[in-house]
Amino acid sequence: MKELWEQAILSYNLPLTILLGLVVVFWIFSLLGAVGMDALDIDLDADVEGNLGDVPAAILRVVNPGLIPVTVVLSILALLMWVSMMTLNFYFNPAQSWVLALGFFVASFFLGFIGTRLLTQPLVPLMKRLKDTEIVAPVIGQPGVVRSIELDSKYGQVEVERADGAPAILNARLSADSPAVPRGTQVVIVSRDEKSGVYLALAIPSDSEIS
């Protein structure tokens, strides 16, 4: 464990160690409901090609963003790059050469890229089925319960029971003029933004608020 830590904080390994630490923090907050798993999701065709050009967009498609949540893709890539970088430098760079470390960083990127493709590819059919299920079983007009720490006009997650299958966990928002509501609040799904896939919810007043 000591050797692992010493290797992790070496100057050429430290950036990836910090990145991996941020990934771990993100998933902790995601499990607590403070952020959504799709927080970094993008419209690949519109955003990536528009900002980076056709070639980078084509390269990114190899690791399935758009089909697999971008946060999952980046998390796997960061983990694989960190493992590759640590392993290559530990066994093949005992003199701690920055020149070798730079070459290993490039190699780690390509190894992580390939590994991410291999690990995410089996998930593609599952993600497609989940999206198809959401389309087949619309939730507009259905009641739900806030499952994130809170639901406001910027972020939140709502659980909606469905007659067939498991409950749907939806990324939802309140209207801009609505106050935030805490976890457990009853809401109703009003509409869906077709571009972002985010649902608009309306909080259901409690009995005490009505009286």
C-alpha cells in the first residue's frame, strides 16, 4: 500500500491520481443524489462536432458516448489510464524519467481508450433497451417522488412507478419560478424536453399547504 501511494503521488502520475479522485467524489455524490449520472452528457452530433470538428467527434464515438452516459465513459477511461500509467512507470521507469513518463502517458491514453471501448460495448444494447422502454412507457401526467437530495429548476431526480417493469428514475427539473423541494416530495411529471431528455415536474402541495 505504501509503494502504491508513493507511486500515485509522483509528479507525472499525480494528475491522473487527482482525476481519479475527482471521479470517486463524483460517484459518491451521485449515489447520495446530489448530482445526476448524466451531468456531463452531451448531444454528440451537435456539441462535439460543432466545437471540435468531424475527426475528434468520430474518435469519441469509438468509446460510445451518447449511447453510454458520458460520465460512465470518462470514469472508465480515467481508471484505465491511471492503472496503465502506474503500472508502466512502476515496472519500466525506475529512474523516474519524465521523457519515459510522457511516452507512457500517451500509451496509457490509447490503452485506456481501447479498454473503454471493450468494456462499454456490451452495455450498448442494454442502454438502447432502457431508452426504448422509456419511449414505449411514457410518464407524462404520472405522479412521482423526488429521489435526489432536492429538486429545483436546475437539477433533480424523480422516481415514477410503472405498471410493467421497474420504477423509472427520471432526470427532472422544476420551472424557473418554483422553489426547490426536498427528497420525498410528491410531484407530477408535466412534460419532456425532447432535445435534452429532461422532464419538467410540478410539486404537489401537501395537505398542510392546502389547508
